[in-house]
Amino acid sequence: MDKEQESTQSQTDVLIIGAGPCGLMAAYWMARYGVNARIIDNRATKVFQGHADGLRSRTLELFDSMGFQHRVMQEGSISTEANIWVPGPEGKLVRQAQIDIFRVDESPFHNTCLNQGRIERFLLDSIREHSDLDVERSVIADSLEYDEKLSDDPDAYPITVKVRVLGEDDPNSSCGQETEVAGIEVNRSNLLPDDWADLAPRKKPQKTQVETIRAKYLIGCDGAHSWTRKQLNIPVEGSNTDHIWGVIDVKPVSDFPDVRRLSVVINAAGTILVIPRERGLVRFYVPVQTCEAGATDRFDRSKITSDLIRERVQAIFAPFTFNFKECSWWTVYQVGQRIATQSTKDNRIFLAGDAVHTHSPKMGLGMNMSMQDGFNVGWKVALAVAGTLKPKVLGTYALERHPLAEMLLDFDRHWSPIFTDQKPGADTKASDMALIAGKFEDFADGWKVFYPASSLVWKSEDNATFPFARHMIPGERVRPAKLRNQAGGGTIWTTRALESDGRFRILVLAGDIRNPTQQQRIETLTQGLAGQTGSSSSPFNRYMEIPGRFKSPVDVFTIHASPWKEVELFDFPEILRPFDPVEGWAYDKIWCDDACMFDRYCDGTAYEKWGVDRVLGALVVVRPDQYIGWVGELSDVDELTRYLDGILLKSTDEVDQVL
Amino acid sequence: MDKEQESTQSQTDVLIIGAGPCGLMAAYWMARYGVNARIIDNRATKVFQGHADGLRSRTLELFDSMGFQHRVMQEGSISTEANIWVPGPEGKLVRQAQIDIFRVDESPFHNTCLNQGRIERFLLDSIREHSDLDVERSVIADSLEYDEKLSDDPDAYPITVKVRVLGEDDPNSSCGQETEVAGIEVNRSNLLPDDWADLAPRKKPQKTQVETIRAKYLIGCDGAHSWTRKQLNIPVEGSNTDHIWGVIDVKPVSDFPDVRRLSVVINAAGTILVIPRERGLVRFYVPVQTCEAGATDRFDRSKITSDLIRERVQAIFAPFTFNFKECSWWTVYQVGQRIATQSTKDNRIFLAGDAVHTHSPKMGLGMNMSMQDGFNVGWKVALAVAGTLKPKVLGTYALERHPLAEMLLDFDRHWSPIFTDQKPGADTKASDMALIAGKFEDFADGWKVFYPASSLVWKSEDNATFPFARHMIPGERVRPAKLRNQAGGGTIWTTRALESDGRFRILVLAGDIRNPTQQQRIETLTQGLAGQTGSSSSPFNRYMEIPGRFKSPVDVFTIHASPWKEVELFDFPEILRPFDPVEGWAYDKIWCDDACMFDRYCDGTAYEKWGVDRVLGALVVVRPDQYIGWVGELSDVDELTRYLDGILLKSTDEVDQVL
């Protein structure tokens, strides 16, 4: 092999194909765990305008755990009511119903719209904050080889991907460069300053280069037409009817009263979804036509223009006026309801996001589901590569996410006809909508994910709730609550406090530590956590480290239910506020569920939300992705250790000790 | 004049000397108004660590109006209680008192600590968002000439400043470059990524260059040893005793229970102020010694080290432990309580911030007062340069801010001895503290600024409150309230809604528009605002534009008190939601004071906070800096116009019309 060929060979632990929101969520974990990874994208620049825009509350909770939710709240537009407009008795459109946002205390965050370009910005900034990982753009994957024989060896590189790094000489070199979107120029004047540097594509090599990348793991986040999926010959199944949608982001000039409110307008001429957005923009979804999938001439895209979409909206809005002078983005979507039959190959290659499931974009679920896919697969692959997670746990990705993809399609099949069917009774539609919204609300908002039992999720035998923590359900999220820091007095949402830093977290719900019997229980717990009782060593030094990041993949986080002013930090045993020679005692690990006069959301109701007794407390393990893995009583340290033993590799010290 | 000399001559409308928080606040307005301005600083880089850190709630309200309060909230540390520790009966330190934050509903924001480097970051980002104005660093001002004869000509350039732009050849070229602060290296590992680009100083010219800058206005924000002040021979008066303070930002290793809470520790060995900060840091202020000001050898600074400060804290904390391994910044402050006798020369040259007032840093007031100085002078100078504000209004800067500088020193004189006097009775100190805190609380938090009557502030004849808007006091701020947008349903604090975009704003407190009599009043108001009644034209097209920014320097903002669901946007007259051919109707101009189920802070109490009748409403003018200028009834459009006539220059059209 001569030197020139050698220079185009490389190895990486993880290769991510596709740097949209799904791929960036996976890359976030590579950055957090300090994993040797690469992320490539065939486009020349990030997305700037338009594309996906709906953010569900669960996604926002995850963003909070990643540290940039405040940026979304500052820029995004919250939708609080759904308004249904139908022809009234005199034929003119009237507001038939105004459906309030439901269960407002279920999450601190509400449905928010903000364009995908900003989400990519926040993810890129977060990745940069934690590592040197950078998206490689204008890189095209050409071939994929996979050596099945190596699938069981975690140290092997069974994957070989040949890529082309486009140079200035390639005619496609500027493809996917968003300097102009559908005839609208993207420039400084319509972007925020922190996106300006990305406007110009990176410096490319003079000549196109070919590189052969060998990888331990591959994550394909390359969209509905996934190249990765096609290389693996994984079929997609589902509806063979494609619905064609016009979508347009404009500053509306309209006398429709709810143009700044989430609305569905159902008229004889058709149905429109109205979605208010950031910076005065409003998105309009309009069904344009239906055609058979797979037909060679699916539809003549060139016939659909922004003017045609404008006219469709005008027809449906009539007699209200509609027009615009400023359009920031528009496109035509042709999306069927389809699902890949598999989302992994031997748990070495994974598909995530639109590569697995495609559906209509109207419920603002696509980007959310995709990002949550990337989030789920990302931490598992990264922690496995770090040598901390048992590789068999990787099987939980498909187990957890694939059924949700099916549920998403089911939801979409119920929901979509409301927008696409021709001229049904308007009344029926509104009531249908409420029915479907009610049925799917937990799912749509991401409050329930229904992750099944696995090594990562220990359910009770009959799937019943645990009496000592009735609303802490393994496989679901921790219901958000606002807590008060014992040491400093500041308040924080659990979503931010339980930072997505890569560690499992033992939540010690310590109850009321003023109670002498409870003090005794805490003492016993302390001995258990220190490895002084039972047959096991301490869960805090029993497992492999996360190299370069954390000495232990298990962290502790205590929330007590005594009044804030009646206890002190040093009333708690040191193992709950561990000492570090540089950081001092861990002031950020003891929290209090008490009302706080200066913060109305810190109202001392966390224990009630979680169904936990305020004296007796409980013990919970939260996974790195914020989902509940295990629930027990304060005395159940042995079972907790068995749970972690099933997931994490024991440290070398520990193995020595056992031998 | 040959070509080379020519190249070193230049003109600018406004020259700002000093790019600390005060200078950047002034520069913010130059950016917002699009004024031709320059800002120079003798340091090679911005501040990164340490320096000032206390942010009072009023400052945070201003940040909200500037658009970056959310970044402070994400990073800063809120201090909610003041804890007083004194020796108990057995001599050991005990917590004598825990003083809660008072009047929590007075502001959405609470005292927050975050280092000056971050504040500079947010200000620099904000300036960049609105203009190409950039700080010119490593630029030294050498001489100042001022031609008094030109003082009355707003178009003249009476100021000539010669500056040296340091080149690589100058030995001082890297002075003030914060790559190392007091022996602590500043690098990527202890900075957030958005500060990294500023770590390296800008590219300097090869050779030092001399430039002569002629300016219409000069703002000296160049600190306690202000070069500008010295050039003007403006004397400083005040205490001739300098107190010397050690200040240290560390990660404390300490078993003192309140090390993460704002605390004053008063021991026989001395007094310490403990201020929790961002990222696990805590600041400690320790008095070190007192000396006479003006003595040539004021004190031997080299004798004071971080170890000496560490030992002082250890002595006062005993028997609690104190130590640290990580120190991000430390310094020795030598500050007397002094005030410049003037803060302007002919209203062409202004002094702001520490250039006017120096005092002890312990109450976290210095940076706040300085930034508010810069904010006050900035908008006035910029709007005068824009040709919109009558130049005589510039006299209100000294009128408004100088008395506050005096009050600040008065406050400091009361407060400072508590920290510096030797061994008084500890009990006395704690009660003193509560007394002084009570007396100055409105002042310290910035909730009252006591701006006197002027062309900008129309008080009632006997300084009484207006019965129709009892808590809307001219010269004070609008008490913050959370409102609901009529068009979209989203909620917002008035502090953010009343954006500091440079315009005067007419607040139409429309009352309950369901009431037929009130509808009649609104109709009359509408005619008045449209210039269809009385002797005046519409205040919206009566005045000079803000060139390149706004066609009118007067904006409108309506807040009604009807239930949100019972009225519609289009129920309001068009002049309150003006039409724009691109933006459509102004959806962001009609707001509602109603409770909102998804936001606990949007509780429908704005009218009560402002002392305004929920049916009858009121009319208020808010200045560009968010202070109340004028208060009246809905029928008082004529008086409102007279108020604006006293401040703003009439547009050319208007002059024609009058002629």
C-alpha cells in the first residue's frame, strides 16, 4: 500500500451519517462521553430557514437537561390553544372550538414552534461546548460493507464506509448549500448573528478526495430516503398513498382573527393548518394532491409554486383575506406513512429518525420523534464504546423505539385524514380531532414513551405501580418538578438538574430527615451505598469509569421533603454530598421539595407528583437519558445494585476483588 | 495636507472612551439607533474573569428590555437570603439572622451574581446583532481639545481627541490582555466557548499609528482614574480615607454551612462578605487595611497576596474551615468614596460610571449604577445625533444621574463601616444592617430612581400621584407585570415587551373595552391619536424619524383589562394595531391583563400593580429607557402631545404644515 492510499484510510469508533436534528442528538452524546466519533453530511451547510419546526414538551425537557432550553424559550413561539374554524350557519367561517392546552402542570414547557435551523444551531453549540467534534459537510457516502463475523467483538471494526469529500472540482460541491431556498435568498438580514459564520460553506479541498472509514458502530440518521437503509436492504412497509402538502412560512397579511394562533380551518375548499412561529412568521400547511407511491412520475413538482399555495390558502380562508410579501421558506412535501421493518443490523448499525419512519408533518411530531431516536441510540452506543455499558444493552434501542415508530404511524393514520379527506361534515371533524387528541395526548407530547421491560427498565411483576412511588413508572420520565437547593437556596426544574451528562443517577428521595426513624433508615441506606452491608460493593465505585469524563458512571442526587429552613446541608451523610479536593463538598447534590417564596413554580409538590410518601421517601434510578430505570424503597440497595450489574461493566478493581 | 496625514484624521458623531459595562451600555444605543459612533479601549481584550459581579433587579429588567436577560438567568447565581453570622454565647459563629428577600413581586428578577466578563459578552453580542459597531482595543487616548465656541451648534465637531492605535512595535501592546490574571491563566478550559474567539487580541498594525478623531459628542466611561475627567480638570470630592479590600473568587473547600448563601460573617477578627457565584465559585470580600488617600505610597500592594486573603478568611471563619485549590481571580481594591463635581461639560462631553463616582464594591451597586449611567446618557446622545431629540434634553443626564451618584455615596458611607470598623458589638451590626437595608432597598435594587421633574419627566404640580394611575410615577419605572398577547395568547413580562429599541412608547391602558361608555372613550382617543381632534397632528407622524430605523420615534402599546377570550384583536381600532404592507397588522401591540392558565406569573394583576381602574384605564408615555415620562387620562392626548413637543423635533412635513 503506498503512502497516498494510506492517507485516505481511517478508523473511528462511531460514524454518524446525517447531521440533521436526529444525527446531532446522537452526536451530542459522543461529545458528552468524549467518544472518538465522526459525523458527516452531504449538504454543504446547515439548515437555516423552514423545515421542521414543532417542538413537543418532552423534547424541550430533554433540551433543558442538555442546557439550551432557555434559548428555545427566548426565540420560539408557544402555542397554547388549538382553534377549530368551520363554516357557520351562514356559511362564513366561525371559530367552532377553542381547545385549551391540557394538564398545564404536566411539564414546565409547552408546544413551541421554532425552525429547524435554530435547533441545529443550539445542538451544534452544545456539541462544541463539550468536545472538538465537528460536522464534516459536503461528504457523500458511496459504499457500505459490513462484516457480520465481527458483530460480537466490541473491539472490532466490522463496518467499512467509503466516502467522497467533495472538492472545489466537483460539480455538486455546492449542493445543499442554503444560500437560496426556493428562490428566497438566505443572508445576514434574515438570520441571527450566531448563524452568520455558517452561511459560507467550509473551505473545501481543491480536489475531491476518497476516504475509507472503518467504524465499530454506524448510526444512519440520513432521512426518509436513507442511504444507509438502502445499503442494508431493509424494506419499508406501509401506506402506498402519498399525500402531497404545500408548506409555506410567511408573514401573513390577513384579517383572519386567529392567524397568530394554532388553528385548523376546515372549509369546503379544503383544510389548512395554521402554526404561528418565531419573528412574526406563520406556517401554513395545505394539502395539494394525492398520488400513488412508487409511480415513476409521482407528481409534477414544478407545477406547485408558492403562488399556488397562496391561492389554496386564499380559497380556504375566504371570505377572510390572505396574502404575503415576505416568505422565508416554502416547499412541497410528499410523504407516505411508512416504516422500516428493522431499525438495526446486529446492533452495530442503527437507523434513526426519518430513516425508520416517515409520516405527515402536520402534528409537529417528526422532528421530536427523530431527535428522541437519536438521543436514545446515542447514549447507548457512546457508553458502550466507552467500555462502560454492556454491549447487549444496545438491543434496547430497537426494543424501545421501534414500537413508538409504529405508534406514530398509527397516530398519523388517524389524524391525517382529517386534513386530507374531501368535504366531510365539518362538525364530525372537530369532534374527531378532540377524540384523537385525547387518545394520543400523552404520546404526542412525549410524556409517556411506553418503554417495555428490559435490562434497562425493571417493571414490577404484574406491571403494577410501586406503592411507595406510585407515579414513578420504570420506562417513563420523571415528572418535572421544581426543587430548592439546600446549600444555596436557588431553584431548578428537575429537567435541568438531572443534567444529561452521561451518568446513571440514583435519586435518593430521603423523605423527612427530621424524623428519628427516618434518620435511621437514611443511616442504613448510607451503609448500603457505601458497600458496608449486603454482599455488594458500593455502586459508586463498582463500575468501569467513563474515560476522561467521570470516575463513576453512577451519580447520586438527593431530594428531601423536610422544610428548607429546618435542615442543613451537613445534616446529610457525606456519601450524598461527596467531597472533592478541588470542588469541596457537592453543594449541587442535596435538594429540597419545599415551597419557595420567590418562585411560584417551586411549590413543594414534587413528592405528590411522584406519589411518594413525604416521610418514608423512595429510591429511584434514572438512566442517562432521563428515563426511569428502577424504583425501590430506601432499603433496596441490593436490588438497585443488581439492576446496575445487568447494565454496566464492573471495574477492573471490582473484578480483582471478586476473584 | 498630504495623503498620509489625511489618513490619520477622522470624524465620528460619538466617541466613547472605555468599553467596560458602562461604555458598552452607551454603545448599545449607538447600535440600536444606527448612529455613526466609535468605542475605544486601552486594554487589549475584554474582561474574562472576576471584576464586578453583582446584578440588581433593575439592571436585569433593563437587560430584559435589551433581549439577553435569559442568558444571565441561565448562568448566574441568584441570592435569595442574606445570612448574618456572629459569635454565639459560646464564642462559636452562629447564624444570627436569615433575612428573606423582600417584596418578591416587585420584580421578576432577583439579585444575581455573574462575572463582568459575561456581562460584557452579552452586551458585545447585542451590539453586534444591531450594527457593525465594534470595540477598538489597544487604543490609547493621548490628548483632548474642546472648542467651547461650537458647543451650541449640534452639527459641529467641537471635540478633538488624539489617539494612539498600538502596533506590534509598542512595548505596551499586550497590556491589559487578560491571558493571565493575578497568576491564573485564562484559557479555553475556564471560559465558555463564546468567549474563546476574544482570548486572542485582535490583529494589530505593525507600527503604532496616531489618529486624530473629531467628534460631536464624547462619553468618558473610563473608570475611577478617568482620563477624560482629568483632561477636563473636573475635580473629585469626598472621603480621603481609602479602604483596602481583598477580593477572591474561589471554589471554597469549607464546612461553613452558608458558603453557598449570601452571608456576612462578623467575628472579632474582622468581617467577611460571602457571595455565591456561577459555576461553583464563591466571592469573598475581606477588608485588609485603611490608608490615607493621596499619599504617594498608598499601600504596598505587593504585600497582599491570595495567600494573605486566604489566611484572613480562615481567621474570621474559625472554627469553621476554609481553603481552596481553584481560584479564578483575585485582586486588591483600593477605593475611596468620591464623586466628580460635574458629570458633563456643556452637554457635549459626558462622564459616566466610575468616572463620576467611586465607592466600596461590596453592595454590588457599582456595576449597576455605572451601566444605568451609560444607559441614560447613551439613548439621549444617540437620539440627539440622529436629529430626533432636542439637544437641550441632554441636560437631563446630569440632572437625573448626578444626584443618584450622591445618594450612592451616602448609602456607601452608611453601609461601609459595618465591614470596616473594628470590633463593635455584633448585635448592633446586624440591626444596623437591617435598618440600612430597609432605608435604601428601593434605591439599591434600582426600583426607584427619583428622577426629578424636567422636559422628560412631567410630575404633577404638588408631586402627588395621579389618581387614575396611582403607581405610575413619572421619573420611575413601570412596575413589571406579565401580560398575555391578544393575537397569539403567549405571555411576556412588560420588561421584555417594552423593548429598548429606541422609541418613546404610548401605553394605552384601554380598560375594559366591552363597556359601551369605554368604547366611546377609546373612539375619542383614537381620533386624538390620529390627529383628527384638538389642534395637533398625530403624535405618530409629527416628529422627525430615526433615520434608517423607525419612521416615527413614537410607538404605541395597548394593554386592556377585558377577559382575553371575550375580545378579539380586530375589536381594537387600527391605530392601535397599525397595518404594515409587509408585516400585516401589528399583532405584537395589543396585550391583555388577564390570568393565563399555563403561566402562574401571568395573573391579571397589572392594573392593580399600576393603580389603574380596570374599566377606565389611563394613558402613559414611557421613555426609550423604560422610565415613565408622562401620565394622563385617555382623553389627555393634547397634553401628551405637548409633552412630546418639548422633547422631540418636529418632522419637516410638520414644519411645512405649521408654516
